[in-house]
Amino acid sequence: MNDTPGWASPGSAPSDGHDSGEQGPEAPQDQPSGPSSKWSKEQPPPAQWSAPGPAQTPPPPAPPGQGWGGGPTGGPGGGQGGQGGPGGPYRGWGAWQGPPAAAKPGVIPLRPLAVGEILDGAVSTMRTYWRTVLGISLTVAVVTELVVVLLQGLFLNDSADTDALDDPSATVGEVTRALGATLVGSGVVLVITLLGTIVATALLTMVTSRAVLGRSVTTAEAWRDSRPMLPKLLGLTLLLPLIAVGIVAVGTLPGVLIAALGAGDAGVTLAILGGLAAGLVAIWLMVRLSLSSPALMLEKQGVKKSMSRSAKLVDRSWWRVFGIQLLAAVIANVISSIIVIPFTVIASALSGDSVSNLLDSGTGDVGWTFLIVSGIGQVIGSLLTFPITAGVTVLLYIDQRIRREALDLELARAAGVPGHGDSDTPGSTPGS
């Protein structure tokens, strides 16, 4: 449990080599030995205890009101002064109310979280620290979409000739060139969007980690803390999809080779089955590595170490992590679609093209009106989805560490919760 870097590791349990049954202080030497040594030798006979003498005044009854356990006066489980119900033993004891509530210095309680608490924590972070969260999301979304719109309007529209894709009489060379131009345009947009997502994720990770402790952070502070880790985060973000694509390629390769050797039907069937099996393996691995990003940012580790940390945290919790990540992705996509689709319809109406014509033209020539109006919709959608996706991933990472490494104790200490030691212990602050 002490091999967790970044956030201070929780207190270590007694090592396996120590005997848990440590001997207490030695009994006094004049204490008689034997099984009855704990009792006085001068015990009265059974059932012959004397009643209190005149000098022993019984304690006054407790004033009317709530019993110790919170029961009503004189009722079951509570009452005046004393022991149980009327005339019964333990009248002042009420029903056990369970363990005390977990401390909540920030957006989540410091204990293992339910699914709803993780989602609520992401939304609470956005609502409580909206200036920083929405400022980061808006800045990244605007810069990213501005670059995409300029590239599409100035370069990609002119270079992408997709007419051959809809022409049945086009030659193989024309179709190949059109398909290549389409892939290049889509790839450029994807890379720019990915870079913006990486920056937003890095900054929002720092904001969410502080929000757990109830501490605010400015955009400048989040940038200063996350900037040294951006190259590693970029490498990690590019490496994970490459691993997934490589797994699928290996799964389909035998079928492709068999089809190339002449057994077309058998090769295609084997390629499909191999691709499906490899796809399942890739999904399984991506879920195991889905907590690599917060592990890298908050523990200040390298790419390989953060991937191994994610695999360790997800171990034996794969379905739970998969379900929460899938739910967050569905929520983010639904919110994005609700915002983006109306703007796309408005953009097509203002530009004079129908939606079907725009879909048929693919990435072909579209006007500036369509690019600008649809870009505004993309900015608003990213403004709301960035905090949800980043916040859920960070809180899921924290939840897994609470469950496996008792991180809640260190977080309570870092937040200054009473009874958890000095909050200024070096290394106890997240992201430090």
C-alpha cells in the first residue's frame, strides 16, 4: 500500500513479520497468579449484595427530553435517565444509528463512492468552480474550433475533391485520391481536436483534484501545475489508440493473408471473426488503461508507470469502471448532440444547403456560414462535455484509490478535517 506515488500514500498496516499480539505492560508482582487473579479475594456471597446505605444518595433522574440514543422521553429506546423502557434495563440507550457520516470537505464525501456520487461530483465541480472550469473549457473549445474552421475554409475545402466517391464511372485512381483527401482532412481535424482535448483534460484534472479537498484553483495555477506533464500526456493519448489499432490489425491479419492466397470466402470470414475477437480484447485493455491519464497527471509518473497503475486500480473492478465510463460517454454525447444538431440544421438553412446535401458531399466544399454557425454549436457542446468527461475520469480514479489504498485518510488529512492529523504534511496535497 505504500508503493503509491503522487498523493501521499495511506498509512501502512503492520508488516507481516510483526506479531499482532503484542504483550501489554507487566502485571504488578504482588498480583496473585492464576485464572482468578483479576478478581478480589474478598467477594460477597452470591445474591447478597447490600443495598446502598444512608450515605449513598442515588443520582437524581435525568431531566425530561431526548435520551442518549435520540429516542423520545419515556418511550422505547429512550427516556429519562436511565436504563431502557419504563422499568427496564438501559432505558437511555437508543437504536444504533450506524457509523458517522464521512467527511465531505469538497465535492465528494471521502469514502467509496456510488455511481451517482461520481456523476454528481463532476457536475458539482463545474457548478461550484464555474469560473475556472467554464473558462478553461471555453478557451480550449474556442481556440480548437477556430483552427478547425480556418483550416477547413482555407485549405481542406479546396484540396478535398470527393466527387469521385459518388461517380460510378470513376477510375480506381480517382477514387483512391478522393478517399485519401477525405482521410487527410478528417485526420487533421481529429488531431487538432485531440490536442485541445488533451489540454482541457490536463487542466480540468488539476481543478477536480483540488475540488475534492474543497480548494479552488485559478486557470493560471492549473496551467502551471499541468504544463510539465503535457508532453507525457500527449504521448499517452496517442499511444493508447495505436495499441488498440495494433491489436485489431493482428486479429485480422491471418484472414487477410488467407484471402490474399486465394481462399477469398474463408479469408474474409476469418478476418471478420478475428477482427471481432481482437476488438473485444482491445476494449478490455482500453478499459484497464482508462485511468492512466489521471494517474499520470496526479502522480507525476511516466507513461509506462501510469499505464501499470491504471491496470492495478482497475483490476477486479473492470465491469464497474467500464459501466461508469460508458455512462459518462453516453451522457456527454447526448448533451453534445442536443446542442450540435440544432446548430447544424440552422447552419444548413442559412447556407442554402439541405442537411442531406451536406451529408452527401461529405467533407467537400462547404461555405463559411455553415462552418461558423456549426462551429459555434461545437464550442457550446465542448463547453459542457469537457468538464463531465474529465471530472468523471478523475473522480473514478480517486474512488478506486479510496477503495484499494485508503486514500480517503490522506485526503482528509490534506483537507484539514479534524481528527486526521496535520494537513500541512508534505506531499499530502493532490497533484503536488
